Amino acid sequence: MPNEHARAEPLLRVSALTKKYGDSKALDGVDFSLEAGEFLTLLGPSGSGKTTTLMSIAGFVQPTSGDITHRGKSITRTLPEDRGFGMVFQGYALFPHMTVEQNVKFPLSIRGLPAGEISRRAESALERVQLKAYARRHPRQLSGGQQQRVALARALVYEPEILLLDEPLSALDRKLRGDLQWELRNLNKESATSFLYVTHDQEEALSMSDRIAIFNQGKIVQIGTPSFLYEHPANLFVAEFLGKSNVLDARILGPDEENIAIDYEGGVISIPRSQVATSATGAVSLIVRPHKLRMRPPGHGKLAAKVQAISYVGNAVHHLVRTAAGAPAIIEQVADSALYNPVQGSDVSLHFDVDAITVLEARGDCRKRLAATTDPSPTAKDGK
Amino acid sequence: MIITPSFWFRAVVVIAIMVMVYLFLPALIVIPISFTDRYYLSLPAKTLSFAHYAALVTNPMWRDSFLQSAMVSSVSTLLALTLGSAAAIGAWKMGTRLKSVVRMMALMPLIVPTIVGALAYYRLYIHLGLLDTFTGVIITHVVAATPFVFISVSAALGNFDERLEHAARSMGARPLHVLARITLPCIRPGLISGAIFAFIVSWDELVVLLFVTTRNVYLLPRAMWDGINDNVDPTIACVATLMILITLVCLCTERWLAHRNGN
Amino acid sequence: MPRISLPLALAAPAVILIGAMFCLPVLQILALSFTEPRIGLENYVALATDPLYLHIIATTLRICAWTTLVAVVLGYVVAYVMANVTDRIRGWMMIFLLVPFWLSVLVRAFAWSFLLTRNGFVNATLMTLGIISQPLHLLYTETGVIIGMIHYMLPYAVLPMLTTMVGIDKSLVVAARSLGAGPVRTFLRVWLPLSLPGVMAAIVLVFIMSLGFFITPALLGGGKTVMIAQYIQFGISETMNWGVAAAFATALLVAVMLSLVLASRTMRIKNLFGAT
């Protein structure tokens, strides 16, 4: 029945989106969907394809192949001005020759609404971002944060179903960014608009999103809620991009009932299959988050190491250590805690619970992996 | 930063000043000539006379040529402004390959020596029957002025963020609407600069005129040329003085506008 | 109905007008040089052999060479000073440079025709200063033409060099001086090499403009000093020798194009035309 299908259909669906520039692929088969009211972040390093994806959805980039549907209807060939999405840019893109008020009224005047209605809606949009008093000013008279709020008001005043945001906060300083992140999240939850947000800042993504799609080299490598991605990274890229990870080289020895035996610097360890996220059979990586790694006096833990440096980051303390084989690791502890706090140069022993481990593919490319399978000892120089 | 001027620098400054005097002053000689109390080209002997300025208005040759020039230059400027800005905006939106083709075409009239162009027009107009017509002259002026508009507007577009256009389109504005309400207002300084330079170029043009006009179309530079070759009437000094004034006004306006827009 | 791309629609009118009313006719002139009065190279042969034509070419090249040399040297001095003063002074100097730049070439040539007469301003000054005892014959001579052309070309020489010089990192000069180099050596070893791209641009620009020059040589040369452009006009209006006129025009065009190609090897053409 049509109604059943409409309910199951997401607000926006991107299928097999590919974009080639000559021989290079900016997008290589991107698939995801966006639900109504959702805050979805496209996260990845520069050049990973997240902005190209956003621009394709906006209509300013024509994909080489693939489809974009809005409420089940394909919009891949639709002109940008007909798609009805809102858009916010890194440089705010406020029209310099118009006042703040005129900027916000612009999209309404295009839609041919009566003048009274336009004024009313513009006023309430500016109120929502607490800038009603600045209506008569010009953009250049406002600070960066204020300009960004005007840009938001302008993009939301005609109540689009989807708001596309292209790294809107990257030009602002850290404190301001934090405040605006809260505002963005509230705007999303208070309105019915879905937010599709592009950023390379993983902390930003973790704090604001309902779901995150992680991009690398034109593909989505994992998509899920922030906590899921953090706890269960699907591959090494995600583990190292999202939050910090400690990576220890290891080798799979063989299955051991429901567990897998893994040989690493600290000996042999038996890990439940559910924590192994790679199909590799030889060299692998053990991933432990810094706050799940503990330090104990020498001999009382699994792995010997030496403290190289200590840094305080306000609310936490980071110990940078090096294992006997030369692998670096970071231990994060909440400051003022009663946990063990060795000084620089001390010998320690690292400890972690088995359920803190994720097993992922080994570092380096395929060729190096093949070489590792012939050479039994994992070499420390296999770094990126 | 300025380092303490050495002797050499001071010497060089002196030379530079002399050069600039050589550059700037000579043209000013026409001003006293225009006030001469004699009836031939000379400096004023006893008193200053405005008689020759009066001749500008009373003598139909000068008056009509001035009016014709004003008309031709105004029309040419408007047309060159339209064509040149459209081409600059079009080129700005294009990919690299197409953009350089358009740019090369738009700058052709600057690259080709004027005399070659004049010859080409002469032959073309013989075939088209456009010799000594206003249409013919206006076409040559538009072609000559368009490159200046193109350069000026392209420069303004260099400072225009195309994301402003994206923002407008994302809100539902049609391309022509975006052009009219967003792009053109933002590049207005470039449009005005271009128009001023186009006007000056059209107003001063002579070489092509010598080839494509004779009697019917008699513009101010032509009148001056004939006057100089006859080498008698001081009225030409008045025209020259006025041309200095007009150039000065145009330039100062352009600089003032550029300064006001924070150039 | 297929949508015509907006960029193409915007650029089309100008491109079509210039293409049809300018480029095509110019190409026709090129063709004419090979077809009038007979098909073949006889016009170019004449250019290369007829003593009159050779004299015109030699005169043109000589005048252009002198004009370029003096304009670039003097222009270098002006540009150097302008690049090394405060922004405010440079602004004022710019006005003194731009006013003559935009002033009609007719006005300027007319002014010179008055100044260069036997009892004109120039001779009077030189005699007062005691440099000469007899008035020089300047008007209607090659020297007079060169003086007038240098006057026209100076801003065209200064602007590209100024653009380059303003972009030179001044701290390099400070560094050289701090290392012990005197002002002259610093100039020769640091500033001069860095300013060369601008100098090249200036040389090319002034030279190609001088080649096709008409008004100043016509007014100040008085029929005795004849350059190519004047002969082209003479050829059309008096002798109706279209073939030779077209050949001269083509030669001029080719010379200009060649110079531009040479220049584009050493620096970007955009700087030449964006130098205002």
C-alpha cells in the first residue's frame, strides 16, 4: 500500500553516489539515508568526499552516477533552487549589500508571501537566534558568531525539511564553537528540520549528532550512533579518527572455542569473537581506548612499558608510554583521581580488561600485510 | 618598512621627480594657450581672453562635434557596459578552458594594434555600407571599450564569493533573479569603473575615426585633428583644456569611488 | 526544450560582436596581403626589397627601440621610487601618473607640437640653462617623435614594473643590508634580479604599442618621419595600394603576437592587462 511505503521511506536517501573528476574519484559509491528530524553528521578528513556529498545533495555538484531521492522522488536532476533545502556555509555567505533583516527576508520574498507575513516570520526567526536587536545592521558590523546565527535564521525562516551545513563553525574560536554547538542541537530538536552536518572535527561530531557517517577516500566506512562508533569501530581508520586509540600489533594464532587466541607483545590473550571486527587471519591490531588502559607498578600488569612524557589537559592527565618493543601508548586518567600516577622515566606495567579490546585489521597496506604473514615477528616500523 | 634613505636613494628620487614633471606638465601648456588674446596659437601676450572659449559654443563645428561625441560615447558606453559585464560574468562562471577562450576574445581589441583594426573596419564597412555612419562608429567604439569593461568587472568578480550565489539559489532564487539581486549589486564598483574607462576610451578615439568617417559623422577628436593640422585656431587649445578637465573629473570620481569601497 | 547554459548566453553577445565585427575583418586583411593584387607573396617581397618600405621599417624599428629603451629606463626609476615610499605618497604619485595616462593622446601630441617649436618652451629652457646656443630643430624630426612617444609610453612602462616591485619582499633588502651589503650592491644583487619580470613585461608592452603607433608620429613627424602606421593610412587614402598596406598590417600583427608569445614564456599575460 502506498501509505505503508511512505512511512518506511526515509526523508532523504542517497544511493551509490559516485563522482569522478577525470580519473580520480571524489565519491566512490556513497549510500546512506536521513530520517525526519535527525541530526546526521558527515565526518572525515579533508578530501574524503563529505563536502562533495553535501554539494551533490544541494544540487551544486552533478554526480557521475547514483541517485538521490527526497521522500521517494528522485531529485538527482533537479535544480538547486527547486530542491527546497536550507543551506549554511563556512563563510556565512550573508549578502553584504543587505541588512540582517533583508537577508532573512530574502527567501520569503522569493516565495511571494504577503509583506506582513514576511515581516512577522523574519522577526520570529531572528528572535529564535536572539538577534532581533540587530535587524537593521549590516553583516560586516556583526561578529563571526552573530553572522553565523543570522545565516541560520535565514536558512530556517522558510522552514525547510532539511538543513545542509557545510563546516559552519570552523571559522570560529573554540569557546564560541562550543556555545554554537549547543544552539545548533537545540534548533534541531525544537524545529522539525533534519540537519545534515559536515565537519572534520570529531569532537564536534560526537557531541552534536544523532548518527555519524564516517568518510574516507570517497566512501562511508562506518555509520552509526556516536557511542556505537566509539565503542565498536569497524576498522582501524574509524578507531584512530574518532577519539584516540592505542594500537598494538598482534597476530592471530587460531580459534579457541568461542574465542580467538591472539599473540601480542604482552603474551597470548583469548578474545571473544564478538570483539573481533576483522576477517584477517595473520597480522592484526589490538585497539584499547586510552581511558580503558591502566598503569600498575612493574610486574603487576600485562605489558611492560616506560613513561616518556606526561601532559595535563585540564580535566585529565595523559601519560605517554613506550612498550619494550617500542610501541607508543597513551593512558588517560581523570585528574585528581586516586589512581596510580608515575613520574616521567618510571617503569610501569600496563593493564586492561579483556572486554576493553577491539581487534581490527593490521596497520599498513595489503602488501605489508602479506609480508607480515611470511615474517613471524610484527615489525615496529609498520607505522603509517 | 622604510630604511633611512641613502644618498643614492635621494639622487634617484630627484630623477624620478624630474621624470614625473616631464610626464605631467607638458599637457598643461594648453591651458594658457586657450586664454591667448591673439588669433593664432600662442601664449597670452597682454591679457587673458575668453574669446576662444566662446567660439566653442558659437562655432557650429565645435558645438556639433561636441554634441555628437557626447551622444556616440554615451551610447557606446552603455552598450560596452552591457556586453562587457555580461561576458565577464559568463566567463567567471565557466570552466577553465572555455573561460580562457572568452577572455582571449574579449581582450582581442587590446592586443591587435589599433591601425590594423582601423584598416579592417574600413574594408568591412565598404562592403557593409557603414562608412561615415553613426552605427558604424558606435560599433567600433563598443568593440574598443568592451575589453576595459571586461577587465574591470572581472577584477570585481575576483572579490565576489560565489557562495553568495549558492546561498541565494539554495533558498529558491532563479539564476536571473540571483544575477539581478545579488551579483550585480555586489560588483557595482567594478561596473562603474568599467563604465568610466569605457567612456574615456570612446571619447578619445581617433585612429579608427580617420578611416571610417569623413563628413557626416564629425566627432570631437576629428575636429581637433583637423584643427591641429591647420595649426592656427587657438580654439583647439580650449578643447584640449576641456578634455584635460573631463579626464581629471572621470579619474577623480573613479579613484574616490574605489577608495570609498575600500580598494 | 534544451536549456541554454546561462554563462554561454551571457558571454555570447560580446564574443559574437568582437568575432564578427573585429576578428573576422582582421583575418580578412591578413588574407588580403596574400591575394591583392595577385595571389602570392609579392607584397612581402616588396616589403623586404623596396628601399622605401625598408626605410619605413627601419625608421619604425629605430624609433620603437629608442622609445622602449628610454621609457623603460626612466620608468624603472619612477617605479622604484613609487615602490619604496609610503602608501600615501605612492597614491599621490599614482595620480600624477594616471592623469597623463588617461589623457587623450591627441591633447598630449598637440601640447608637444607647441612645446617643440623653434622658439617653443623646450628650446627656450635649454637656451636659458646654457645647454645650447642655437635653438634645436625638434619639431617634425625623429627626435621630436621619440620625445612625444616616450611621454606617452612612460605610464605603460611604469605600471607593470610597479606591480612587480610592490610585490618584492622589502625585508630582503633589510636582510642584505644587515649582512653588510651597501645600497648599490644590494640594488644590483637583490632588487634588480627580482624586478626583472616586470622589466620584461614593460619592454614587451611598450615595444608592441610603439610599433603600431599613429597619432604622435603623425603630428610630430610632419610627413618627414614616417612610421608603418602612417604609411598604412597613406597607402589607403592616396595610393590605394591595398596589398602593401595589408602586408604591413599583417607584419605588425605578427610582430605583436610573437612578442606576446615570447613574453608569456617569462611571465603571465594577465599582469599586462590587469596593470591598471
